[in-house]
Amino acid sequence: MPGNMSNLMKQAQRMQRQMEEGQKELETKEFVAASGGGAVEVAVNGKKEILRVKLTEEVVDPEDIEMLQDLIVAATNEALRQADEASSEMMGKMTGGLGGGFPF
């Protein structure tokens, strides 16, 4: 039994290192989403920080600021959703071998 516990601890430490490496890699990735047919583009990183917002000239209408705001929100939310999806996918790959959880 002590050998099994030792193996379990080694596996846990290895998984922790892999998760840390995966998280660092994810933080450097960039996720880009657009709305309004490409009129608004937002880029975020894996840390969920907004890197840039790109607007076409045509979308900047002083008479319709609300539409521009809605497009920015939509593009930002989609970029953040992509970052979350990539994070979940990475976690699934890391924990996929656990068979649904720890055996205790």
C-alpha cells in the first residue's frame, strides 16, 4: 500500500507541473472575435485581458453609439468564451486519465 501512495503522489506532482505549464502556455495565446460582420474585432489573451479593440470607420456613427457598444460587448464576450473553451479543453486533456476522479 505505501508504494501505491508514493506512485499516486508522483502522479499528482506530475499532473500539477503539466497543469502549470499548460496554464502558462494558455496565458500567452491570443483569442480574437469579431462582430458586426467584422466591423468590431476584439483580442484577449488566456489571462482574459483585453489586448486590443479594432473598429472599422463605418461602425463609428455618433448617432448610434449604442450599436457600437453592443458590438464591442458581443465581440469581447465571444473572445472570452473562446479563451474559456481553450482552458476547459486543456484541463480535460490533463485530467482525462483520472477516470472521473481520484480513487479515494
